[in-house]
Amino acid sequence: MLELKYMDEPTRQHWVPKVYLRQFATADTANWDVPQINVYDTQTNKRFCTSIDNIAVKRHLYTIGVNESEKLYAVENVLSLIETKAKPYLAELAKGNNVQIIEGARWVLSIFLATLLVRNPRMHGLLHDYRDDLKKGTRFGRTSVTTKFGKKTYEWSKDEWKWFSELDGEGMHIIFSRSVLWSAKPIANVLLKMKWCLIGASTGEFVTADNPLSVYHPSKRSWGIATLGAHIHLAISPKYMLFIGTELPVAENKTYLMPAEGIDGFNSVN
């Protein structure tokens, strides 16, 4: 049996991939192996320039068995593979080149975007909130447990509920790590069926954030990413933004220029 060994353990794990961040490199470092980007910290109101190595990174964010002697880096390694596959397509989009006609490009980008949506630490916190909300809506029957989340009702066996409700911090961390990959394919399948276009900045620049993929719907009612009117946007570079929706105000698979007012509107959603 082959034993997989890591020569260099990937302990520092980015939730905003460096392959994406490098599209926002400063002009004088754009060709560096590890370029720098300009950053605005909304918490401290400070602006600074730093390496993409230092942005949106956390030790063992996806590592399974953090406190064990044998740590598993499978999730981080799969994410790295996805990033490698997406890299040339992101570079083309950053130049304003539409990649929809390239075979396989849209599927690779859909997987990349799906992981980008769920791989951040905020989702780790939401998972804990989800469990807490389920506990509030719990009803114990003779042989099963019923929970309610929003308008949906779920039924568990008592053993299943006991396991889930008693998970410790490490157990919740494992669920988060694995869910990054579990959820990628179904989300990507939804994105694949939606309409895509590129929007270019005629003046001004698009900005990105530590949760770069924005999902928006003008209504306050319950909705999902496939709901009519929902749209997803990702600043690919300072000059181009990927816009995806169930319905678009323009033809799909095209590139359009947007005035500064529109750019400011999109930037404010991040």
C-alpha cells in the first residue's frame, strides 16, 4: 500500500486563493512570483500594501485532525488542484476575454466559484449557528427527533441527533472542511445552468473583498441562488467583473462596459 507523505505540509491555507488575488496585483509587482496588492482594512480603517501570501489566510482552516499527530490535508490539496485548473481561465477573464467557448472552461470555473462561496471562515460560524437554530426547534418523539429550520422540517433518528448535537469543536471543524467539497458539485451544477457575462469598467475600478463572491437578490423574501432575480458577481480584476444570474438585462456570453456609477453600486455590495 502506498503511503502519501507531504514534503511541505500546507498549514497556511487561503480562503481567498492566491491565484485569484494575483489579478489585483499592483502594476510594479504584477510579474513577481508572489505579487503585492493594495488593501483597505474596514475594521481599522487602514490602507496598506502587502504580499498575497498574507491575505485571507489561516492555519489549518481545512485540515482534518488538527490536534492529531497524523493530519489530513486532502481538502486543501483538492482546492489547490481546482485553483490550478481555474488559473488560465481566470487570467483570460482578467484580460476581458470571454472563455465560454473554451471546452470545459465553464465547468471548471463553476467548481471554482462554488468552493469560493463556501470555503471562508464565515461559513464555519454559520454552521455553528445552524446547529444552534436546529436545537431551538427540536421535538423529541418516541423513536425519532424532529427539527425545524425556517420553513423546512427534518427528521432524525435519535442516534443521528445525539451524534450531531454533541459534536465538539473539532467535529464541527471536520464537517465544515468536508462540506467545502461536498457542496461544490451541486452548487456548480446550478451555476452551470445560469447565464453568464463579463462587465468591464469604462472608468474606475472594481474592488474585491475577503468574501469576494457576492450573492444578491433585490427582494427580502426567502430566496436561493437559483431564484429568479438572484445574481452572483465576482470582481475578476480591477477592470472586469463576472456577472451570473438566472436572468440578465443583457445577452449572455458577451462583454459589456459599465459607467462609474454602476461600478460603485457593485463595489458597495462587497
